[in-house]
Amino acid sequence: MRAEDAYRRFAKYYNMYVQEFMDDIPVYLKLCEGAKDIAEVGCGTGRLLKPLLDSGYRVTGIDISDAMMSIAEMKLNYYIEDGMLELINHNFIKSYTSKQYDRIFVTFYTFNYLIHDDEQTQFIKNVYKSMKPNGIITIDLFYPKTMANPEYEDKWSDEKEYFHNGVKVLMKDNRKMIGEIEERIQIFSQEGISDEIKTCRRFVNKKDMYKLLKDAGFSKIRFVEGYDYSDLHELAVDESTTAGFMAIAEKL
Ligand SMILES: C[S@@+](CC[C@H](N)C(=O)[O-])C[C@H]1O[C@@H](n2cnc3c(N)ncnc32)[C@H](O)[C@@H]1O
């Protein structure tokens, strides 16, 4: 299933699924300081856009899924009317934007949905071209310490229960690793109707990410762990991480 197709079906469950996850927001707010033109690539339903806008930043949300962005549009319509938020359907795998930004955020493992080498390469090159000199890119990535996770590997997780607009929704989750690619099936059942959503994520290690950023022209490439800006743990390229880490780089 292509990312557009998966997210067209996932959109209605997305906010319910991510719940109120906010741990990463402070680090992005800190990285925005001094910036004028800010974009989030893979903005989805606006989880990060809202706190950026609430803090007074003018932001562009970019995504390939109209279904995800239509939820952001509903939620943040007053900022669109005020001219503070622009939502664009654009795919960086295919081209760069005519506008250039001084901050670009690729959050919550969005980059891990790019499966093929050439998609990753084109995406980073086009993002580079869409940045102003001295612009900073931040990419939040996932790379588990071990690919084999017997807890999840090819098993249905226990059904998890959510409430969505007052209606009970059950989710079953099955993941299996094929090399560095995680194939995941989630089944959401609501009032006897089920939606099966298949997504694939490719786990990218720091060494490969370093090369992608360097080859695209980025400098000052660093890797950090944790979301507390005052206490970010700097990681060496070959240091192992528990799961998530961020790549931060500059276009000089
Ligand atoms: C895991 S969601 C993250 C949404 C949001 N950033 C958040 O933090 O809640 C991934 C989002 O990336 C979008 N996406 C996937 N591939 C993309 C691409 N090539 N360019 C832009 N967005 C993409 C999906 O449509 C989806 O909205």
C-alpha cells in the first residue's frame, strides 16, 4: 500500500491513535527561535503545527495526504484565515518547492516511510534545494537497537481499546521485519466495520543518514537523542541508540 493510500484510510483514526503525544514539541519550538519561514514536511493532522502557530510562528504544513491535511485544515482554519498557516500538497520525492525555508522539520518518523534508496536520496536533495542559506533541517528517525523484537514479531498485539467521538474502536496490530523494513498491519474495528491498514517503514541508521545529508550538501550534521533541548544527548555516528534519534543539519 502506498503511503498516500495508507494515510487516506488512517486519517480518521490518526488523532485517536497518537493521543496527546507532545513530548517532542519543546525541542521544535526551541529550534524555531530566530526563524521566519518554517515548514513541516509530513505535517499530517497538524499535531506540531498547532503549538508552533499558538507560539506565534507563521508555518507551512506540507504533506502528500489530502485526507490528513483536511483534518489539520478543520482544526486550524482560523490560522489559515489569518494568513499564519499555509497547507500544501507537495511530494519532495518528486520536486522541490519554489519557496525557501529557514527551518524544515520532518517529525515523528515520517522519513522512515520512504522505503527505497532513490526516494530517500531525492527527498533529501529536494528538501536541501527548498532551504535558505543557513537553514536548519531536523529529522526525527527510528532505528531499533535490535531488528528482532520477539515481543512484536509477526504476532497480533492484544487488542487495544480507544474511544473515538464516543464510539469504541478496537485496534489489532501485527508487525514483521523483512530486513530493515517493518511491515505493519493495523486493523481498526468500529461498530462491526473493520479497516485494515498496511504501512511499511524502513529503519535508517545514523551512518546512512549522515551520507544522505552530506551528499545532498548539508553541513554541521549531528545526531541527538532525547527531546529535552537543554539536555540533548549527542550521539556519535556509530553509537547505538535505544530507538529514536534526531538528525540536525545546516545548509551553509
Ligand atoms: C507518522 S505521520 C506524522 C504526522 C505528523 N508529523 C505528526 O507528528 O503527527 C507521517 C505523515 O507523513 C506523510 N508522508 C508520507 N510520505 C510523505 C512524503 N513523501 N512527503 C510528505 N509527506 C509524507 C503522511 O501522509 C503522514 O501524514
